[in-house]
Amino acid sequence: MDAVVFDLDGVLVDSERIWDEVRRGFVAEHGGTWTDEATRAQQGMSTPEWARYLAGLGVDLPPEEIAEQVIKRMAARYQSGPPVIAGGPEVVRAVASAYPVAIASSSPQVLITSFLVATGLENLVKVALSSEKVAKGKPAPDVYLEATRQLGVDPSRCAAVEDTTNGLKSALAAGMTVYAVPNPHFPPDPAVLERTTVLGDLSELPGIMGL
């Protein structure tokens, strides 16, 4: 392996449920209707994509305003610090001792930066990329392809660490070796998991990589 790229939400930050709560509340307040498939459909979407999706649920605001207001609510939830998953920063440090590491996330850049500053990882993580900076969010491979491009490495020689169906599909589509840490609240598709190395816990990653 030449590098390791981590997802953020659900892998290093326990935020998938917070995103879900904030979006659900926002849709309800603005006269929209949440659907059964809305939660999973939005996992991995870039900011412009999920903002348009919420507009399609009946929120009568421009997507740009939807994005701004939802991100403000998320930032408020992060004010006392992002909900870092225990042991996550230590795993990143262990991996970074042997490989260049990056983050490729669907979170907006402001929340990625909040995590890096809160955990003191800003100097270890060589690339921290939001999918709002690429053409398509996950499950498209764009964010992983751009992260590896910025690292200067071939994606086929890189590992990705993901937790949800769309994230796993994204990394697989980029041609990466994929380690899955299945999200317990939103379990990924078993057929997709079969194409990955499944970890019981993120803390297993350094050992599996021989660190």
C-alpha cells in the first residue's frame, strides 16, 4: 500500500445519526415529507446533492439556502467538539506512522476541519477533501480519485476505510482495497461487504496492516 484514505462520518466521527436528526427536523419544519428511503439515499451525497434532495422532499427553499441552514445546525451540534469515535484518532496516528493518510468525506469542509483541529490531526492528515469539491458525491468514486490524486498515488495501491453502502461502493469504484467498519445504525448491503475486508472495530486496522 502507498496510502490510506479514511471516511469521516461513521468511521472517525459518530455523526450519521446527527445528520439524520438535523435533516429530518429541517424537512419537517419546512413543510416537507421524509420518506423511508431518504436516510440511506443521502449517505455519501455531497452538500449540493443532498440539498437538492431535501428540496425534492418538499422544502420550499433554494438548495443553496437549505445547505447553509443545515450546515449551521450541524456546526452548532459540533460546538462542544465533534462526536469523535473513541480510538479513532489513535488509529489514524498509528497508520500515519507508516503511510500517508487522507480523509475523503461527504461532510462539508468546515466540519472536516473541526474534526482535525479538535483531534490535533491537522498536520498528520496530508489531504482532507470534501465531496462538495468534486463533481459527484459517493457512491461515485470522484472524492476518492481526487484524494489519491492530491496524495500523488495510484488508487489501486491505496486502502480506503468506510462504513456505509454508498461509501463502500465509492471506494470500490475507485479501484481501492477497502476495509469496512460496518455502521451499526445503518448496516451496509451484505453483497457490497463481500467485496471488502470486514473489521469488527476500527481498532483492528493497524494490526491487519501489520503495524
